[in-house]
Amino acid sequence: EVAPDDGIKNVTDELKDAGLWENTLILFQTDNGGELPLEDPTPELSGGAGNNYPLRGGKFTLWEGGVRTHAFVFSPNSDIIPASLRGSAYHHMVHVSDWYPTVLAALDLDVPTDSGPYDLDGVSFWSAMLGGGVDMPRTELLHQPYNDYWNASCWDIDLENPYNPACGAAFASWPYKLYYGFPGDNRTVTLDSTTTATTEPVVAAVAVVASENVRSTDSPFGPNDDGKICASDSGCLYNIRDDPEETVDLLADGDETYTAMAATMLARLKELSVAAPEPICGDCTDNDAPSDEECAVVDTTGSWQPWE
């Protein structure tokens, strides 16, 4: 059982007991959108119970319901975060890679010049956030690359997956977001308002909101795309600032302005995708039985963690 409220309280209590609370900055972020219930649940497999309404999609997808997550920043110390900013919201794009330079900026530290073999992807949004969100340090975001290893094709393993995961690419250049290939389960799912509390296990009823402006066409990219949404020559384009629910595909009517914009964004998507390293098979490495040293750490601490 996951009990984040209790867990966060335990951490804050420890910080207060140690006299560190007044000098603490808390960053809290979910990892992805909620996992949707399966469209065709079975007694053995029902999927998740996620509710990302009004956003489309969820975990395993590239839709906003899968990648637009909840986060907050808090400090009881007004010298760290001014009291005037409490309760305010930052409405611009942030990627998980931005936390590293942002935390360094909050500590008044520079990003080390030897921070890794690749240039840093993240940008600090600390000053922008403290400035009331007027500035926007991040203007584009690569959600999923398009290259030799991830070529927007849906293969048999994708089509057979009951979670209907993404097998396409996605790139956002604020405020527009381009999908090239299938973004995954495109449903907008919300819990039925008539569902009542009960002590018995239940499978929640769901409502599915359809979109009239989403195209489903044959794809030129792979042999088994099976008419997946956005798997067309141009893909799909949405204004995620004005239409975060992604209900209106701006390419559906053949507008020349949006068609040209999509072509420019696709070129940028391919440009950013070139340098991607060859993927490592997660099932091909480190499958040996845990060592005595690793097991000793688990016995002592109750969890897996670095042990060397």
C-alpha cells in the first residue's frame, strides 16, 4: 500500500525534529499520468484506476494525460520562496531534466563544467518561477525521438499489448505539440460520478470522451500500424496551451500554415533525434542472482539501493 501523505509527514517531522525544516526546499513531482483502466478489462487484467481528466491518455502514452504531471515547490522560509508567491502557479513547460540546474540555481551554484559526457539537457526555471512566471526558459521539449531505434512504427508486440502504449514520436515547440506515429491510448477517461464508496472491490465505471477531430489513418512507417491515430504523413498537431485536452487536430483541415509548421517541427524533431545512443536491452544485462553484499544491504535497510 502506498501512503504518500503519511510518508511526506514522516519526512517533514524528521526535518523539524532535526532543526532543518526552516532551511528546507521541498520539490514534489509525479512521474507520469495515471494508468488508465483497460478498454476491454478481464478478470485477470483490468489495468489501472488513473483519472487524468480532462486530459487525454495516461501512463504509457505521449498524450498530455501521460506526460503533463503534477508538481509543487515549497519552503517554509520566505528567504527561499517569498511568501507573496505561495499559492501561485507556474504555467510553462518544465522537463524532469530541468530540476538539476534549477536546484543548483536555488543554492546559488553554477552547473559544473564536467557534469557528464553529453551537454546538459536541463535549463533552470528558478528565476522564472520567482519572477512570477513571466519568463519561459524552456520553449521546446522532445518527448520521444524519431530515429533508427524508435521509428514510429507499431509492431506486433505493440498491437498485442492491452495497455495500447505509444509507438510514435512527439515534440513540443510551445505552444504546439506534434505527434508523428501513434501516441498511445487516446481515450479521455473519468470516473463515473455515480460510483459510490464501498468496502467491496469494484471495477470503476468509466466515461470515454470522443473527439471528432482526431484522424485514424493508415501509416507509411511500419507494417503493422493498423490505422493508428496520428500515424500519417503529417502526423497530428495540437495547441496544448489553448487546447490541453487535445481535441482539435490543427492538421485535420489541411490548413497551409499549420501544415508548414508541422513540417518545420518534424525537421526539428529529426534533428534532435540524431544523437540518441543505441538502446540497451533491459532484459539482457545484470540478470545474475544478487550477491551476498547486495542482500545484506536489503536485510539492513529494507530496500534496494547502491551498495558498493
